[in-house]
Amino acid sequence: MGKLYIVGLGPGGALDTTPRAEAALRESGVIVGYTAYIDLIRERFPEKELVASGMTTEVARCRLAVDRALEGRTVSVVCSGDAGVYGMAGLILQLCAPCPWLEVEIIPGVTAATAGAALLGAPLGNDFAAVSLSTALTPWETIERRLRAAAGGDFVLCLYNPASRSRPDTLRRAAEVLLELLPPETPCGLARNVSREGEESWLCTLGELPGQRADMFTTVLVGNSRTQVIHGRLVTPRGYEKKGAL
């Protein structure tokens, strides 16, 4: 009987891959994933059968993994960050609906929101919302409605997939939407290539955000009304000062 793991690799570096994820990859004979994610682990697992494919082939890639598992193999599908946060876990569970006997285990990972936040400080210390700016599967009208709702609720915002070669202006468009509801001095931070070669992070204001460079390896944090900058780090207070503890 085969088994299918859906593995969150974390942001990229081996130190941020959990021991549970590492154990699942070592148990698997076949590892399937997007080319960039397979490249992250290729040197660590040279003895494995590695199956890589590009963007827009997610369904075919996951079908292949399910088929291999149904043949009796132990298979891992790897995702960047967490497998259930903008990852392949939901798609694979949909594909496995006709075969409920197949054993499927989801391995959580460190997602971009928490990895980027740690690099920038502690911006997620209170309620926050995550919104992907990718229009590949979600229309811009829906994304804009979610941005307005999160800003109106005074959530800290974590923006995934802020820009790509095919949509270089989505971060600018999102910032312009937020500026209709939030003051331009709202603190923001960007983290790029977290836990990978070329890691970098920097702060700006919401008013400056439209002009910031970003790509698919960038995570953007937009503060709420209480977010502040302390010694160059974004901090959203939890509220302990109200109890007289500070």
C-alpha cells in the first residue's frame, strides 16, 4: 500500500525544514514538486527519484504523485513554506477524493508570513490577515475586496506573491487600495529570499510601498494602527501595556 506525504519545506534553508518534514522526505522513494522547490533539496536527496515541473502544471504534477502512491510507492509532494497555506494540500485532497483508502499525511512547515515577520521583527503580535496578490486563480476584484476588508478591520496584513514578471504592478495596485483606508505613514516591511541565498529585508511606509521592488520570493508586511518601529524592527504590541505591565 502506497503513502502520500504533502510536505511544507519552510522558506528555503535546511535549518528551517522541520525534522518531521525531513523524516518524510527520507522515507519517500519519489519526491515531486515545482522545479524551484526541488532545486532546494536536490543536493540533500541525490538518491531519490526527483520529479520536477514548472509553473501552471500543478494539477498534472499532483495527479502524477497520486498515481505513483496508488502504485504502492511512498511519495512526497513538496511545497514552499506550509503545504496548506497557498500550497498543494487542498488540491491533493481533492484529487484523492475517489480513493479514500490512500494514506495521505500533511506535514506542516514554516510559512512566509512567520518567516518574513521574524526577519522584520514582531509585526504579527496581534490579529493579522494574509492575502495573496496572485491573480492566477483569484480575480483582482476579489483580492481588492479582501484588502479593503482587512484594512477596515485594522488587521496587520501579510501580502503573499506581491509581484511577478507577468504582473509587475500588483503590489503598487494593492498599496493604492490600502492608501484609501490607511495613513501613508503606516509602517511596512519587505522580506526577500528568507532563509535562502540573497536574504534581505527592509522597512518603508505605506506611502513608499508602491515604489518598492518585489517578486514572488518577497513577503510584504503592512502594519495596523498600533504597529511601530523599535530600533529598526516592526513591532505590533500585544496589549500588555494596558495591564500596566510595561
